[in-house]
Amino acid sequence: MRTTTTAASPGLPAVIPVLETERLCLRPFVPADAVAVRRLAGAPEVAATTLNIPHPYPEGAAEAWIAGHATAAAEGRTLAWAIVRRDGNALLGAITCALTPAHARAELGYWLGLPYWNRGYMTEAVRRVVSFGFATPGLHRMGARALLRNPGSWRVMEKVGMVREGVLRGYVRKGDSFEDVVAYALLRPEFEREFKG
């Protein structure tokens, strides 16, 4: 696995690594996942509670999204993982880690298919990606944002130790409405004190 890094400019691996937890495997997406992405992410309940997923989910959008992952990883911009159970290969959801090297920070984004809500899967996946992210030399901050009206998402952030930093009022437009967004983050010293010390 190749990583290009300087002390002031962290870098993600140039390939998407496979990460595992007790129950989950986080692996690169493959073209065959597109049908499940469209079905799961396109559910009204999922689209309504995420920052960037449209509804209805456009035809061909899943294929285009997956096709861009290898380039984004090779350029050190974003890693995207399919969340699957270790005892099977059915897609549960997705998690991404986008890097801003100039500021030594990364931002997580994630969604989970409706049939898999309230089982602790996303907390498990986010915790693993946070640990992976802070293994990146030079990375100082990992953050995430969610719609304020989506407590399921921001409670995941709290469960992995992120600190609530504030509410961005009217920050995104969903349909015809402007939505408030809550921002969370975890700094390297906090991670090392809480999770490694």
C-alpha cells in the first residue's frame, strides 16, 4: 500500500484498503454493488436524512459514483468503502473519508440502508474508519456533519468520541427547504487520550 505523506500534509493510501471489525468488512465498491446502492440509498427514508443523496435516485448515478472511487483514492482525495457483513457480501451501506491535506483534516460521510438501522453497524464502521484515519501520519482532525433533525446520524458521531462543535443554520437545501446541519469533530490528542492511552 503506497502512501505519500509529509508532516504538514497527510495522505490517504493510494488504494482503498479492506478494513474489518467484529461483524463488518469495509471493502472497496465493485460495479456489481450499483444495483444495491440505488435501491438502498434511493429509499425515501435514507435520502431524506442525508446531506447529499437525492430522491429519486438518478439512473446511472450509482455506477458513476462507484467508477470514480479508484481515481479519488489514487489522487489522495477520498476513500469510499462498501459496508458489508463479514458473514456475507450483501451491501449494508457506505462510508467515505475525504481528506483536506492543507489543513490536516478529514471528513466522514456515511449512510446505511433502512433494513440495517438501529443495529450498531454504523457506529462500528465509523469507529474503525476513525482509527484508520488517525493512523495516517500528520492527520490532526476528523469530522462529520449531519442534518440536525437526524439524531441517529449525529449520535453515531458522539458514540465514537466526536465533540459537537455547533449548528450551521440553513446550511443545505433539501428539496424546497433549507436545513440546519450539526458539526462534530475529533482531534488527534483527544483520540490518543481516549482511545489509545
